[in-house]
Amino acid sequence: MMSPVALHYELEGEGDPVLLVHGVGSRSDDWTLAGRVLARRFKVIRCDLRGHGQSPAPPGDWTIRDFSNDICRLLDTLDIEKTSLAGFSLGGLIAQRFALDHPDRLDRLSLICATTGRTAEQKQKALQRLEQLRTVDTEEYIEQSLNRWFTSEFILERPDVMQHKADLIRALDKDAYIRAYKVLIDTNHADELHQIGARTLIIAAQNDVGSPPVMSEKMHAAIADSHLIVLPRLKHSILLEVPDIVGGLLREFFAGS
């Protein structure tokens, strides 16, 4: 296991802390709009994961505990003993690991479009996407990804968001993206989730291919004190397509409802 890295972070709002963790191949500004909804009541921390955005990418293979330990170092840096935590996609796996390893530092937990218990077929499809990342032309990979992440209506209505996501993919450290993507594929906490004692909100998107609702149903069944919401019609990138809905659900949940 590597030493934790110092993550780049942004702060907004006042109140009890809420830490927001983004997905693979992205950065903290995916949480900007939903975070603003939360910042009306909470101290919101958005961070770039290792190898993403402005955070460093240490050499070597990474594990899910490396990502979780980075979060611990960030909380120590900010002198935060306990926080609520929301993780999206890979961030949801990191949040699961954090909840398992550091329950004393966690208030409430939200897992958003996260994964668990992939079948052999689901893992094979994820490995195919990783191979596409390695081998397919960048522009072709961008087109495939946007169609998988967003509804067709949103793609037509928000070309600015599509341009932003495309530019982000073009600017990625591809080696870091691949190493983080391997962690996303290889990590499975299905046999441990029953140990999570934090009150948990699980949010899924009905037409999410990579993190289908059946995975969220498995999380809900395993985590005793959990509530599941499946957002109809949507695909994976709900932080960008419906940030007000996600932010509103989290604000209500973290406030105690």
C-alpha cells in the first residue's frame, strides 16, 4: 500500500462537513452544481482523486485502500474528525472502503451509481471498455462514452456539457486513467457491505449500463440502515444531467430526513 497523497480540494459553504468524491476519469467539478445545493446548509469539500484534475499521480499500481487513505489524509489536513460522504461511481467504491475501514470518521453515507458484485458477464463488459480506452481512437472513445453516460435528449440540449466532458477526456493523463479504471473493475466489496453501520442513501439511474440498478439493489439488501432511490429514464452521469435533483436528495438526507 502506498503513502497517501495530498489531494487538491475546493471548499464551499458553512456547517457540518460533507465530502464529495467523483468518478473515474473525471474531477471535482463534476460535483460543482450539486455541491452548491448542499453548500446552502453544509461545509462542502470537493476533491480531485489521485491522478485526476490537479492531484498528483504517484507511480505504480493503485488499490482502493490507496484512494480511501488519500481521503483520510485530506480530512486530517482540514482537521475534520467526522464527515458525511457521498461517492459517485468509483467514488462510491472509495466511499464503501472508507465506511468499512473508518466507521468512526463517518456520519452518513451516500453511494451514487456505484458498483458491487459484478457478474462474470458484467466484468467482461467492463474489461472491454478498458481495452477500448487503451486502443480506440480518442474521438471514437469520447463518442461511445457520452452516449453511454447521458440520455439522448440531454446530449442534444446541452452541447456545452458534451464539449466540457470531451475536453476533459482529451486532457486526461491516460496512464493514470487506466490505473484508476483497473481499480474500478477489480474492486468488489459485496461480501463486506453488511458490515457498514452508517445510515446510507443509495441512488441509482434506471438506464445506467456500467452501474445498473441491480447492483444498487444488492447494496441496499446488504446494508441494514439503507434507503434506495432509482431515478427513472437516466443513464450514468446524473451529477451533470440532474444536479439539482441529486443535490436536493443529498441535502435532505444529510440534514437528517
